[in-house]
Amino acid sequence: MSKVNSSKDLLMLLLYAKGKEGRQAEPVRGRTRLMKMVFLFKQELMPRFKLAQAIDKSALPDFTAYDYGPFSSDVFADLEFLVDLGFVSVKPVSGGVVLPEETLEYEYWQAGADSSSGSGIAGVEEEFSLTEIGSSFVAEGRAGKLTDEQWEALNELKARCTAANLRSLLRYVYEKYPEMTTKSKIRDEILSQG
């Protein structure tokens, strides 16, 4: 059995996993939440659940310490690629609250991207989900690469990330991985919240 060796496939696995409501392929609200979920997958799930048997390390995006914590331009590039391909849909969330750091992180990506295909609008919360074709692609090919135990771990990670409010998720990442917050402009604010 071949391994998942693309960061795009990894992103699709995360979007295919069950979320806080226990439904397959539940949407994920916000780019920053999705970014931190990929980061936590790399840091916490890969080492603990022998996912290296199914997912090649080359599929893991590189993260750097950035103005708002761990950041990988690969995650945004992969997301845009999957949207353009029709595997992922993006829709604005009416009444959704966008934190300033999410808008700034997205603007940072857009400033460095050589693309006019950006699907997002700064200041508007977005929800990301697999389309029918994206779900079929994962179910027919990539889902079989993980054991039931690995899927359970992946589902648990996604459920925790989608159930927490964004500030709580950021606080968890900032407290657990301080080396990724050395350049953060909001570190003191995030860590001072009780």
C-alpha cells in the first residue's frame, strides 16, 4: 500500500475526518483554525499514532514562527489549489466573527502569493469543506490508508479543534509550542487570557 505523500492529500484527510458533531467531512471554520489543526496534526498525531506508516513525512508542511504563531504558506497554497480543482468549497459564514489575527494572517499570505485566485475576502469568516467529488476522492483512495485507530485519532483532533473557540485553540498552541510564538505580535494577549 502506498503512503500519502502530498500535503494536499493530508489537508483533504483532515477535512474528511469527523468533527465536533461526529459527522464525516464536517466543515472547518476559518483559515487560522485549519492552519493550527494541520500544525497540531504534525506535532501531536504523527509521532503518537504511527501515522508514518501511512503518511510520508514529505506530506507534512514546514511551519515557521510567524506574527500569529505557527504558519505555513503551503497550507494556504494547497487550500487554494484544492478549491480551484473543485475538491474543496469555501463559503462565507453569515454573522461569523473574524479575529484580527485571522485577517492579518490571510493578508500576509495574499501579499506573498503570486495568484489572483485567492478565494477569501479579508474580514469575512469562511467555512471550508470537501465537495462531493473531494469526499469521493478521499473515500475511494486515501481513507483506506489509515487504520481504524488512526482514523479515531484524526477524528478526535478535528473534533477538539472545531469545538474550541479560536482564542482557546491559539492559547493551547502558544502554551504547548512556545518556540513557534517567538515572533508573535499577539503572544502576550493570547497568554494573558484566563
